[in-house]
Amino acid sequence: MKQLEDKIRDEGQALSEHVLKVDAFLNHQVDPVLMQAIGREFADRFRDAGIDRIVTLESSGIAPAMMTALEMNIPFVFARKRKSLTLQDDLVEADVYSFTKQETNRISLSRRFVQPGERVLVIDDFLANGEAALGLTQLVESAGAVVAGVGIVIEKSFQPGRDKLLERGYQVESLARIAKLEAGEISFVEVVR
């Protein structure tokens, strides 16, 4: 997605060979026009997949998931990283390690909001080692639903996340695929669609 790649080039920062900072438009401040375009792109890519619901992870997955749900006219639900007084019963849970935060979180989703047999699109902001996306697919499948696809805003293609998802048979659609990060330099995988 050229619009997203341009935004990454203009406002993203390669902090190291593994860390891309995109807090100017995705995971701190959010660019709503870009999110609308991202939602439209995901909706187009998964239009024929029979999606009933979208599942994402708080908090950076919420904006792209919401815009995709709006484009597809379906509900979305986000997995919580921390329990609350209102999220206690009939949960599906998975442990997810965050490389960026250097911590493991137990993510939770109420079975009430993902029904058995539903076809679910998983959306996340980043794909690197695949931990978050795999945790989300685990939640969906534990609830008895089917993962109909995985949509990723930014993929670090030099890390193993994509391969892990493909090995499990998931359709993976990434809007921007990073080939390499070097201090101050971001290069993309050339994808022909």
C-alpha cells in the first residue's frame, strides 16, 4: 500500500535493525485519514472471505480494526491485555510475549463476543515474530470460531512471524512489508498484487 509506505518513509523512524517507531501516525497519535484508507484496503483484500467479525489486540490494533469493521459493516472486538472487574467470566486466554515491551501479557477475550463457527479476521498493527497474531488466532480458535485471515498493517518481513502464520495455513495480508531496517534507513519488500 503506497500511501502507508510513503507515511512510513516520511514519519517513521528506524531506531535499530529491529525497531521501527511509527508513533506519529499509528501507535500513539493516529492519522484518521490513513486509518480509513487502511480499513478500505483490508476490506478489499478480504471482501470474499465471508468475514463475520474482526478481532484485534488493544491498543494499537483498535484503529485499523475499527476502520476495517466500518468498511465491512461488521462488529469488531479487541482482546484485553489486563483483566478488569467487568471482564472476568467465560474468557478465552493466551500468553503473548512483546519484544518491544520485553514482557509477557495474558490476553483475554469474552466468548460472548466471538461465536462458534464465525469466520474471524484478525488484524494487528505489527507482525515481527508473530507472537501477538498467534495469540489472537489462539483466542479465536479457542472460542470455536474460524480464522479466515490475518491482516497486518506493518510486517517486518526479515523476522519469522509471516512464516509461522503461513505454516498454520492462514491467509496473511500485510499492507507494508519491511525488508530491512538500518539506523535511519527503511527498505520495503517489493510486492506485486
